[in-house]
Amino acid sequence: MRYVVFLFALLGLTSCAVKVPLNPDYYASKSRVGLILAVGEIDHWNSIYGGGLIGYAAVAASGPGSKYEAPLLILQPELNPTEKLRSLYVDAFGVKGKKLESIDEKFDRESIKALKEFTTDKTDRKYYKKDLRYLREKYQMDEVLIVTVQYGIYSNLTYGVETSRFGATYIYPEIIDLKDNFIVYKGRSVGMIPIKGEWKTPPAYENLKNGIQLSIDKAIAVEREKYK
């Protein structure tokens, strides 16, 4: 678990409010596409209301001292969605005649931070903020599909008191053209499922597990519909 100020997937490398639709002719192209699954560790986020401030903030609350730290460490090996996501994209693209190849490229917060910034004078397209063009020669790929994923528990807090909790999963797919570093596609799928009943039920933490698992399944189902 780790401390971060804001939910990493919501920060992204381009504005999370910006979406780039996929060109209908995309699947007819002969481009070679690599798949990078950037699945974060299972996590816990708080939404904060009140406290003399008007507005809302989402902060990561996992790590030493979090009441959910021990349950999440137990549940992570059972809930990690990496292979489900791999099957989703390989199958979805394959049906449309587009082969995806998984590439073994580390793509976490630290490795992204170490990449060079991408600069351009062009303003007609949206470009990835980090320069990913090195992947083209390294893996002999024309494009890369990067899927950033965060999943875990999302709590609503009012003046420091937890009022509700949800299983939460966020999926952010982006296709980057490795020739020019522009964003071919940028999307977003979310699964939010209320966690019902008592959460503190060791050793299996069934209610937490069910809520998170259902959120993963919902987010994947929402994402799958976009490729039909």
C-alpha cells in the first residue's frame, strides 16, 4: 500500500475530463498494437466533505494506519483483475481482426515519472504528455494500448465520519501512436458497487471481497460494451 495525494488513475497523464473517440476505421488498419496493463495495487480512497471547506476531494487512504490495510493485503491476490482485463482486450480486438501483443514494459508511477516529457508545436491533436516513441523500436510496434486500472474501496466521509463504502474500479484505456505520440483513443469505464453489511469479518472479509469483485465485473462489462 502507498500514500498518494490524489487517485493516480484520475490524475492520468492527460486531463481525465478529455476523451478521444476511436475512429470507426481504426480496426481496418494494419498497425501492430502492444498491450500494457498498468494495474495498480488494491487501494482505499476517501471522499472528503465538510470540515469548513466547500467542495470535494478524493484522497488515497491506504497504508499504515488505514483500517482497511490488512483486509486489502489479504484480498489483493484473489481480486487482482489483470488476467480478466488481458482476456477482455485480446478477445475484443481479435474479433475485429486486430491482434494485440502483450509487452512486458513496467508502467507504474515511478517509471512514468522517469520518462521524458513530450513537446510539440502541433495543436490539432491530443498528445501523450510523456514521450513513448521509444517503444516503437524496442517492441516493433506501431501503437500501444495502455490500460491504467485502480480498484479497491471507496469511502464517503462527512466531517471525518465514514457514511458509506463502495467497491470501486476505474479503467482508463488509451491508444498511443508511437510514430507521433498522439492519442488515437482515450476512454473511461467505472464500476461502483455499495458494500453492504459488516465489513470487518476476518479472515475472508466476504462483504468487502464481494463488493470489490462486483465493481471489477461491472467496470469490465461497461468496458466490453464499447468494443461491440
